[in-house]
Amino acid sequence: MAEQEMDAAIGKARREYREAKKEMDALQSKAGRVGQFAIKLQNALGDPSSIRFLRALQCSQHRAFEPGSLSYSQRQSSPK
């Protein structure tokens, strides 16, 4: 193998190593964030009283709860 070919192969290997190292660092960072979330989830599940549920819609804003609207069970039993 000529000296230029060796230099090219070494350069390629070094570039691939740097790219793989950047990817590994990004994956480790993401794994750290996932781990932190898992710890928060574990703590929340360990103390269910700390869990807060938020209502996305007010019942009065939803069409199914408007006065005069049919409930699901009424719609199912209505004649066709």
C-alpha cells in the first residue's frame, strides 16, 4: 500500500471515529434525559397523590353535553 493510500485510509478512519463519537455523545445525552424522566415517573407512581390530571375540555363546551343532545346510549337504542 502506497503512502498516500495509507494516509487516505487513516484520514477516513479518523473521520469515521469522530462522527461515531459525536453520535455516541448525542445518544448518551438522550439516554440521560430518558433516565431523568424515568426517575420522575417512578417518583410519581410511588406517590399517586402527587399526580395531577388536567381537563382538556370543559364538559359544557363539548357538544355531547349540550342540552337536548343525545347521549351515546340513547343513540345506540334509537330505532333506525
